[in-house]
Amino acid sequence: MANAPHTVTGIPTQCIGCVACSKACPVKALRVRGGVVQCDSDLCIDCGACIYVCANGARRARTTPASDLSKYKHTVAMPSMTLYGQFGKDVTPAQVLHALTQVGFDQAFDFSYVCDMVTAATEAYLSECRGPWPKISITCPAVVRLIQIRYPDLVPNLVPIEIPRELGARIMRKKVSVELGLKPEEIGIFFITPCSAIMRSINDPVGQEASYIDGAFSILELYGPLLKALKSTAHDVTYEEGISPSGLAWAMAGGETRAMRNSNTLVVKGTHDVTRVFDRIESGKFQTVDYLEAYICPDGCVSGQLVAEGRYAAQRNLLHISKRLRRQPHLNEEKVRSLLRERFFDLEGQIKAREVRPLARDLRQAIALKREKAKILERLPGKNCAACGAPTCDTLAEDVVRGEAHIEDCVFIKIELLQQRIEAGKGGTP
């Protein structure tokens, strides 16, 4: 969807201009100006890092309005695996799926087995491709957008295999259409999301023209109604067939690679560590690693900004639940390889780098502006204190070159100029 609105929004009346969000943003999209945070929409990847650090509720995530359910003849809830870990270790996935049908959805669909299919397809792909290495998972949409904007040279490293939620929605839409005799557009599929980045990937998908999912509700907003439904009906549900224990692990960092036989993998999580590792990959490191699983959130999806349960408790719950589930039959690997050759798992489009805010279109002018930026940076203290409203001295220097800020915005420069004026005043006193 072209020009889709961002899912992370600001509430100016609650912002105190503390610069915590500006410093946390991995793509330097936020500035505090006039005492209020401002967002560069071209840079924002909707990762929700600003939501994590804002203590005043000034950064929030926008999800689908409940009224959208009425647009469809049949609605399907497709929960993130994270949802299953929100209600304690004794509430089963089948009970959660049933509860979803009690709070407004016509049907609920578990796609944990699709995660197993994608794991097998990824292993088959890794065994046949020739690099560049390491190949990088596209499961976390914030990581994909981060690479598009900040690490464009790593775009060829992204694995071109469809993510489970989109693949599951595609399968489910076709299945429901055949079973109920409905047109595909009469079926509304809604994801129950733990984070703002997934909501953005539905509104404005990367690697395909349109998402197979029609909207998303946050785990947090459905938690209360689901908890109430579980208390009244959970004891009536015992059926657990078809839910994959290894698929449930996708809710946690490392869950994707845990089911792989290929042990030459690497898991990295959290904004700081992800950017450090990507910096090193750009410089030629980690080329001996086959596969990299990366998440912006500190522990994967269980630590998204839109969850109700703490990430440590949610992980414990999921591990306990998966141990109790009946083991699923192994996938037919030859069938998966056949589907891979038939391009069943392929992304519909190509993931491309995004050129965002170049200093100038003209090469000569760009070089001149870079030199000007370097001179400004030499004058700045290099403390990266963010007191100017920009997250680092480097970003302030770039803002000055663009004409969006002044070097005097730096408090240290202000003090220096003030001291110069005082000294000049003393010299002129008889």
C-alpha cells in the first residue's frame, strides 16, 4: 500500500522532550525540537523502540479499528505464537483459539505447522544457494526495513522465502473460500500481533504488492476479553491436534533456528546488538555463518511492545506448553523441496534497498555538503548527549547541513559562545 501511514504515532501533549526515544531509534528518525519529539516518516521503520523507552506514553502503536470486522462475511483470527504464552502455563493453544471465536471472530487459525514448513524450506534453500553469506532471516519486519535503509549492501543476504504468517494467510484464505463458497475478498483475516512492526508490514508489505492479511489487533487490546472468555469456556476445550511444538518456538528469539539441523547459525536480538552485528557483516565479518536470525526486540516476539505478559514469564509458559503437546509427524522433506522448486515459498516481489534522504542529488554538491558536515562535526564535542534534540553529534551535523538545525543547538557550543561574549564584554569595559 503506497504511502501507508506509520503504525507508531506520537502524542505531543504527553511528550516532555526527554530525548530517550531519539537516542533509542536505530535509524535516527526522531528529533526533539521545540520541546516535542518529531519523526522523519521517510526514515521510521515502526520498530517500536521508542515505545519501549517512553515513560510518558507519548509514543503509541496504531492497530486496526474493530469496525473493520464488519466489512467481511467471514472473519478469521490468526494469532502470533506469542499469544499462547500470555495466559499462564496451563492454558493451551486450543483453548486460546476457541476463546478468539468467543470475542468476535468467526474462526481462529493456528499456523504453527506453517512455521515448520518454512523452516524446512529455508534449510533446503540454504543447501542449494551460493551466498552471499550469512543469509539473513526476514521474519522480523523491522530488521528488513532497517537493512533497506541503513544497510542496503546486505539486501542480497536476505532469504527470499515467504514468512509464515503471510504464507499461512494465503493458505487459509484459499481454504475458507473453497469450504464456504465465498469470494476471497469476502474473507477478512486478522493477525493478533505482539508488535507495531508487524502491523506496518501488513499495511505496507515489503517483497509483495499487498499483504494476505487484512489487519491486526494487538495482543494487549484483546487480552482482557480473551481472559474473560477463557475463564468461562476453557474447561470445554481439550483438542490439540495439529499444533506444532517447534512452531510455537518461533515466538522466541532462536526458535526459528532451533528446529534446523544446520547448526552453523547465529541468533542476534535487540537493537544495539543487531546494529553491531550488521556493521560487522558489512565490514566482511561472519561470512562463515550460514544463517542469521535477527530481532529488533530483546527476546524476539515475546518481548514486543504490544504484549500483556512479561517476556520471561511468556517464554516459560511457551516452553511448558510445547513440552505437553503431542509431537507432530516429520514433514516430508522431498515434498518441501518439490514445493520450493515450484516456487511455492517464493516472495512475490523483490526486496530492494531504499535510498532515504541523500544530502544532495548532484554528486558534486553532495561531496561539498559532506565536507561541510565534517567541518561542523569537528567543532562539536562528540559526547552524543542528545541535549540538542538530535541523538548524536553526527546527526546534528547532518541536520545543520540540511538547514534543519543550527550548530548553536549544541549546549556546549552555546556555552562556548556565551563565554566568548562575556570575555569580549570584559575586554571592552573601562
